Amino acid sequence: MCALFGFLDYGRRVPARTLQKLVQALANASEVRGHHAAGIAYNKEEALTIFKRPKPAHKLHFRIPENTTAVMGHTRLTTQGDQKHNYNNHPFRGQAGTEFALAHNGIIYNDTTLRSKLRLPETQIETDSYIAVQLIEARKELSFESLRYAAEQVRGYFTFTLLDRQNNLYFVKGESPLFLIHFPALGLYIYCSTKEIMTAAFKQIPVRFPKYEVVTLTEGEMLRISPDGKIIRSSYTVQNDYHIYSHGWFGSCLCDWDKPEKGSCSDEDYLLLIELCGYYGADPETICYLRELGYSYTEIEEYLMYPENYSAEQALAEL
């Protein structure tokens, strides 16, 4: 999986040095979900700047201008599109009435189909996420309407973040995790993919932050934070017609999906692992078999993400 992170400093009470350290700390902590590439987007003298490289976050030095009030970041675990070609990495640049940057956590399955069906421009970018940029551009404006259109067209697993030239920060919440908090006393919003990443990032910053409020987003919600810190919400219709059930894998699957949950993970979690496994060179039967043998969600996920350290053959040999 990948990770999203960033901030919007509408209060301008936080020292620039602290914000600089915050960006690096969030990027470093987010590397737990993606270590193949990292990047950030921010506005510099009214120009949208994107800095990204095919390196883990901790090997990059993210530098933002002192007057920066919003940053949108991403750490990548490659599934589609070689990270060595930097144009495949996040954030992606788009133009729809205003220039914007987009980052995505998840996997989109129908990008090729949509590009052909809607006659969208060909692109050298191979990453599935880029289809969201093209769908927004096709509507010629960055708005809740164009975001709704994109979210309802794509099929897969996603949460999108976008930053425009006016420092509006957008969130389109799908199934992928997102943790957004607000410090009213500072006039500061900070977000990342999970609370655990946020906790790890704060441990790297020698500053004690005041109490925060959690800003909740559920699947199907969209949110815009304006440069003055005001929140506007909207929604889109969640599409449930493209799931693992459509692949017909259950006929040969060794798992009995009517069994009670194993550990703290639901059947839905395991279905997601099966849906993603092909992008990691694994097959559904292996995932099902490992679960049947009692391996946890975390262990199977580790097998998918780090096969060099943990293989199915090793797992079976240990029994």
C-alpha cells in the first residue's frame, strides 16, 4: 500500500522550522506503507511545485519555503508503473481551471478501460492513479462535481488528496485509510494515512503540540479545507459493483468464507488481500491457503509486500 500525508497551516502561528520538521517526520513515518518513492506538492510564489524522487522518504530532504501554508505528500509502494521513471510517482500534476496536484493511496483496476471508453489522452504515465487526474481534467474544473465524477467512475481501492494553486486542500475518502486532525489553538490541520503514522511522526518532532480534534471522514465523503481553515463537505455515491466476487475465484478457493473471523481481521480484510495479490506476483489460492492454515492478516500482508523476507514456501515449511 501507499501513504498520504500533509498539513494546512491557516493560522500561521507555527514556526517555519517546525513545519519543515513536521513534513520530514510525516514522510519518514509514512515510509512504513511505501518505500519505493516519495514526493510532496506545495505552492511557491503562486506556482505549484512538485518534488518527488524514486527513493525512500528518509533518504530525501524535503525543503519547503518559509511562507508555505499547505503541503500534500505521498510515499509509494509500487504496484503499477516503474518507480524508476519519476513521472510514474506521486503527486501528479493536473490542469482543470486551476493547476492542481493529486496523490492516491490504493489501486484502481479500470484505468485502461476508462481511458479507452472515454477517449482520454494517451500518456506515458503508467501508474493507475493518473486516471483520476485525467477524469478531473475531462470536466475542465476542479470542484466537488468533477471529484464526484472521478470517484464514481473508478473501480478499486482509493483515497485521493488534492492541492490546488490557491492552497485549497481536498480529500476524497474511499476505502483507503485517512487520519485527519485539527489544532484549533494553532490554526493547523495535519493528516496522514493512519493514527499510528501520526504518533510515530510526532515522536520525531521535539515540540509538544496542544490538544487536537479528529476530523472524521467516512467512505463516500469529500472534504475541502480552504486556505482560511474553513471546511466544506460533500459526497459521492460509493460504487459496489466491482469487487473480488466478480472474479470467480471462490470456486477454487480453499477458504471457507462462512467460518468465524480469525484473530481481529474480518473476511472483508482477507478479500482485499486476494484482490490485491496479483499486483505482487501472488495468486488467490496461496492467500486463501495461508489463511486456512492460520496465518494472520499481518503475516499474509508481509508476504505480499516483502516476499524476499517471507515466502509462501517458507511459511508452509514451518508447519
